[in-house]
Amino acid sequence: MASTVERSKVSSWLRQTLEDGLDLPVGRVIAPDAAGWQTDATKPGSEFIPYIVVTPGNATPVWPTFDDPSQDWNVPYQATTYGVDTNQVEDLADSARKLLLAIKKVTITMSEGSWRVTTISCTAIGGVGYTTAIDPTAYSQTDSFTLSLSRSIG
């Protein structure tokens, strides 16, 4: 029986895992509502809540078999951290990386059965940048990860 990974379920699991593990808001593709500048940054007492945005990449099948060409998948993501200074951004990115790399063999339930996250690898630690896409501006770092998934049998 041919099957494929439901990436929306993987993305939801990844977002929730980061949010729960770091106790910070995490968005999928866009910033979460309860993140970033909460008050006017130009005024005394302004508050910035650091956050992460996870963005899926192009998933690819691995080790296809004749019976099921999509038994195993590599599902890449980028995790972009945002903060008010370079230390905050790098510390948050380090914490997210440690959390994800410590995960071992988690099962995600999908409509056609369960899939197991066999490994999570960090494929790139991004540089720190200054972004003007946020008003007022902030710092960011984008790290890349690949989740290797295998269909659970039985």
C-alpha cells in the first residue's frame, strides 16, 4: 500500500514540541500573534517576546522499495528565531537545537497510520542577521533541520 507523510501533522507536532519545550510562542510560516513587540518599542518599558517560526521545506522519499516507493521520508524545516539582540537570538537557537536533537523515536499519528521520527539532524546553523521586516526591527537566526520519518508497521 503506497503511503505518504502528512506534512501538516509533522509541522503541528514540531511547532507544539518547540513551544512546549521552550515555553515560548512558535509560529508556522508566520509569526505567532503573542510574540514580538507587545508595546511601542520606542517607549520606556517596551516588551519584546522572543519567538520561533518553523517553515517546511521540500520533503523527499528515501530508500524507496518496489512495493512502497514512499516508505521513508526526509522532511526538512527551517527554524528562525527572533529576538532583540544577538545573545537572545543565539541562546534561543541553541536551546531549540538542543531540544530537537535530544528527541528520539517519537511516533506521529496520521490518517493512514503512524509514522516514527527516527532522527532529527541539524543540517545548518544559520548566521545572525538584523531584520527590518519587523517594525520595529529585531535580530534573527535561521537554522535548518531534517526530520527522518519511517512508516510504523503493525
